[in-house]
Amino acid sequence: MPESIEAQLNEAMKTSMKAKDKATLSTIRMVKAAMQDTLNQPNGPTETTDLLWQQVIRGYVKKLDKYRDEFRN
């Protein structure tokens, strides 16, 4: 069975720390923070699933796209 998205992110976080890859590390931390915000919402989910990770990551990408578009204008 393939690793969960959360396990993949944790592994990528360790790898980026060892490689001193600040950009990747920062991105992973921001995605994990977005997940924590989702879990802290009232009446929100209490546990992570791959589907929830996909939703959070999609939302994070949309937010970055919006910021990029605003920055260009």
C-alpha cells in the first residue's frame, strides 16, 4: 500500500531539512499549517485523510495563484 500523503510530506520535510532546501521546507510547513487550521475549525474534521490533504493542498495552490495574480497587477 502506498504511503499516505501525510507520511510523504513528513519524509519530504526531513529531506529538505537535511538538504537545507528552505523553499521546499517553507512550502511544506505552510501546507501543514493550512491543515492544522482546517482541523481547528469548529465542527470541522478531527483526523486527517488523504482526501482531506488533497483538499487542503488544492486550496493552498489556489491561494498562491491568487497572490501571484495580485502581485503581477
